[in-house]
Amino acid sequence: MEFSRELLFFFSALGAFNGLVIGFYFLFFLKPKATSNYFLGTMLLALSIRIGKSVFLYFNPSLDGMFIQFGMSACLFIGPSIYFYFKAVVHPEKKHADWKFHFIPLLIVIATIDYLFPWYEYGDVWYYTFYSIYFIWFVYLLLAGWIIRFSFIKLFRSIKLSTLEVWMVSIYLGNVLIWLAYNMVSFTSYITGALSFSFIFYLIVLWLIFTKKKDPGFMSKHVKYGNKKIEEHEAKKMHDQIHQLMIEMKLFKDPNLKLSDLANQLNIIPHRLSQLINDNLGKNFTTFINEYRIEHAKQLILRDAHLKLESIGYECGFNSKSTFYSAFKKIAGKTPAQFKDESTLAVGS
């Protein structure tokens, strides 16, 4: 092997090797233990195995078909891993148990293909399998991009991103570039994907090292908000925006309103909104929304005494009579009927 080829092999293989190491680190050693770390570790392992296959096949075209199959099989899990990593970061309050319905069927399908259609005997089958795997990777990239779309909106509007948002955007763009590198080999070289991975990997690692010195806990901010709340002036601004949105659009009337829906309307990531409501306002999302619903219910009771209380509950966004009554008693300190009677007496006197 010529020195230039040895150098090429070294740099392309180095990224794959270190990716494996970092992947194991995120899976088994990084603390605090978080769901997102498992998905990030899985993504790095899958990428590294896929890249490693490319490197060895490029420098050894007679590589055993078993290794080729293994490398391509691992590639199938890159997309789902980045998708669920972003979901776990943006929605840390959820368990994300639905990962099983994505990973397990893919595992069963690729294991069946591996067993029934060996590489050297069924090259035509693997030709279509390759394109299917890259297509699945592409679909999950689109889904992952949708989850962090607000970070890109901020980027295009020249709004400063948080450290965590920069981290997610970097990982996403790195995935996109590697996907493009592998899908444009007819115009470049097969080793381009491996070199792209090594370059992007070390670029992100250097950025990570630099950032960790300035902000050691940024990787865990999606797990806990930390001791520091959102700055008071920023929290007030966000709260005013929410209040205006509630008054103008009456979003609370939607009985299926979720935290992510409100975050979308505000053009912020859900965990930021959750931090505001829980840390700065000292309440959970359900109580926060129910306060608007009860306030609106009071106005309806005062405005029209002929309306049935049950109808008012549904009009304000409650999906049952019992939840309306319990929420009203909890927030107003009295039942809707008591509030109505007291209001009637006050008007009569």
C-alpha cells in the first residue's frame, strides 16, 4: 500500500474507530443516564459500523460478504436513532417507548434478509435493499428535521441559538452531508462518505470540547433545567406572549391542546415552554391551561345565567363534566354552582 493510501486509510478509519468508542461511551458510561444518550450512542455506533465497512471495502474489494451485510444492516438504524434522539431532547418529559415500534420491525426485516439472502448469492436483492435503506434513512432525516425546525427558523432569522440547539443542528447537518456523500458516489468516490464522517466527527468533537469548557452541563440540560430559571425579564416577555395568544386565539378551548402545540404557536421548543411554566410560574401545563378555561367559564356564567354549567364546561375546553367541576373547585375554591349562586345573589342585591 502506497504512503498516500496508507494516510487515506488512517484518516478514514480513525473516525470510524473513535465513533465506536464515543458511541459506547454515550450508551454505557455518560452520566446522568438519559434516554437521549442511548439514542445518540446507537446513532454513533450505527454510523461507525457503516463507515468502517466502507473503509475496509474500499481498500480490500474482496472483503467477505458477511461484513458488507453487517455494515449495511447497521446503516438501517442511523435514521431512527437521530429521530428519537431529537424527540428525547425536545420532549424530555416523555418516555418515548414507541421506539420499539420503529426499531424492532426494522431489526426483524433486516435480520430476515441477512439470513435468507446472503450477499454473494443474491447481489440483486441487496442492490434494492441498499436503496431501500438509504430511502428509510432519508425519511427519518425529514422527520428529525421537522422536530428541530424551529432551530432552523431561528438560524435563518439570525436569532442566536442556544448551545443545545447548535449541537442538534450540527449533528443533523452532519447526518445530511454523510447521506449525500453516499448517494453521490457516482460523481465522487466511495471513500468520500468515510472521509466526510471523519471530518465532521472531529469538527463536532473539537466544538464539543471547547463548549464543555464554557458550559459543562449543556449536554444534560434536556434532562433537567438546572438550578437557574429563565431570566425574569425573558420569562415575563414569554408569559405576555402566551397570555396574548390565549386571549386572541382562545387556544384553551381545544380539549386536546398539548404543550407542543402551544410551543409551535410561540415558535419555541417545547422544553423551553415547559421550563417557563414549571420553574418560573411554579405550576404544571394542565393547571396553567385550566386557569384560562376557568376564567373564561366565570365570564360565561356571569354573562348568561341561562347557560347550563355542563355546556359551559365543554365550551371552555373540558372534555367531561367531572373534570370541569374538579378543576373549577381546585382553582376557584368553589363549585361552578356555588359561584353561579353567589353571582346571582350579588346581582340581585
